[in-house]
Amino acid sequence: MPNVGACADVAIVILNWNGAGFLRRFLPGVLTHADGARVIVADNASTDDSVEMLSRDFPLVELLLLERNFGFCEGYNQALAQVNSDFFVLLNSDVEVTLGWLRPLRALLEASPRIAAVQPKILAHADPTYFEYAGGGGGYLDRLAYPFCRGRLFDTLEKDQGQYDDSRPVAWASGACLLVRRSAWQAMGGLEPAFFAHMEEIDFCWRLQNAGHEVWYHGGSAVHHVGGGTLPKTHPRKTYLNFRNGLALLYKNAAPGELLWAMWQRLVLDGVAGVKFLVSGELGNFWAVLRAHFSFYGKLGYWRRKRREARPHLRVAQRQGVYNGSVVWAYFAQGKRKFSDLGLR
């Protein structure tokens, strides 16, 4: 049996917006397996019955009420500014935790002060024998900042056969379930508010590495993620956020000697993606790509200022969890469907 209070210096913070159904379904498990951690729901001005339900049915849960819907990024920034714990877990409301999930993550951060953030193994809730899209067995980037995971290249998910049961440094840890040091969170200024949602944890983890911290994956802990709880991955709004934030991610964080060539290649590939959407009749996603680019260019002054604030910038060879090639080319042109096909260990 876990010792009461073993993770008493951890606050598990669930940001909620109209997610009463997920809270009813998964919050009891979070409370059962909290291992002494505080459990907090920060409500992003929900219009469903989330707040009433939490007050009535979950008296052990601390409730933070935000004045409006700040989005995922600024919502967490606003919420965690009010939480005084040494460690935070950013936990999606559509995640089912498992027995003993938290303590291995907490122990890893305790073992090395250089490690600032860690994620568990993230499996698909619908079929936990497979990895889940948002995080899998740890997050990687290619040299153009396209994200992928051990266990997931684009839409191809691997079966969990114990191949990623290790612990290792990675490029990014999933925001679906992310344990982070409060000191590192504050030093980085939290999540990038202009992202609103999507890819924000990748930007956060890249900034951590630029600042000299490490980001890890721990395969000895596992959670099950529903995914698509806010937006389906094919929704034009998500397409817009991913393309806009992908450009900003690269522009903010890439090393000076690598930025221009990487940005040029990224623009070309974004154009190819837009044409593909158009030819496929996905007009909503086609316009989303265009709007993403206009939004990025329209805020270039803001992104330039954020880039200056994020110095120094590590080169590809200096960062953990980076594939020095194009995962787009490897997947679509070379037919590489698994992480192991990329030649990464």
C-alpha cells in the first residue's frame, strides 16, 4: 500500500472547461491514486454543471474558479500562480490514471535536480494495448520541429509490447500528463499564452532544454488518455492551431544558424499540406493553414520579442530527443511507420 503523504508536495491540477462528463468518469480514480497529492480542479468559466457537480459530489477536491475561459495555456498559468506546491501535475480531464502512477515520476525528479519535467507512458483509453496519439512513449522532434512520439508516427500507433518501458531524456513531455518542478515552471514563465492550446508543452519543454534543464519520459508509470476531448484532431480549428503554433515553435526556439533554412523548408511543407487539403476537398483545413500563416506573420513582432527572451538557443546536435532528418520525408516518402524505423535508439 502506498504511504499516505508520499507525494504530499505534489499538486495534481486539472484544467476544466465544460468537462463535467470526464470529471465524473475519471476524477474518482485520480483521488484514489493521488498518493497524498493535492487534487485541484481549475475551472475555465465552464457553462455546464461542472462547478455545481464538483462542489456537491467531490468535497475533497480543491476548486479554483477562473473568471473567464483563458484557454489551455493561460488557464494553467492563471491557475498554477495560485498553487503553492513544490511540484505540479498538469493532468487532462480525459485521462484515467492507474495504481502507482505518480510516485515513480516524483521519484525521478527527486533523483536528479537537472530533470525539470517528466511524463508517464500514455496509452489509448479505448484500447490500452496501443499507445495514444498525444505523448506515447515520449516526445521527439525532427530538425524542422515536427513532433512525433515513440509509439506514434503521424496516424500510425504502435502496440505496447514493453518496447518503451525504459526511462530516458526526450525532447518534450506530453501536456496530457506532465509532472514539472514549480521552480522551473516559474523560471520559464509557464506556458506560452499566445499559443492558446496545442503544442504548448513542446514549446515549454524546448525552452526548458535551452535553459539547461532536462525533460524525461518514465516507462514505469502509465495512464490512459481518451484524446480529442476538446477538439477532434481533424477539426479545422485544431489544424489552424497546430500550423500556427508549429511555425511559432520553430521561430521562437531554433538556434540562429539553423533557423532560416529550417523555416524555409517548413513553409514549403506547409504549402504542400495546404494543397493536399485542397485537392482532398478539405476546404476547412485548407483555409485553416492559410489563416495560420497570416496569423503568424501578423504577430511576427511578438514572436521576435519572445525569441529574444528565450536565449540561448541550442543547436539540434545539443538537444535531447531530436531526429536529425525529416520525419515527414521518412514517413510519407520512405514508408517508415515505426519509431524504430528511424534508426533512433
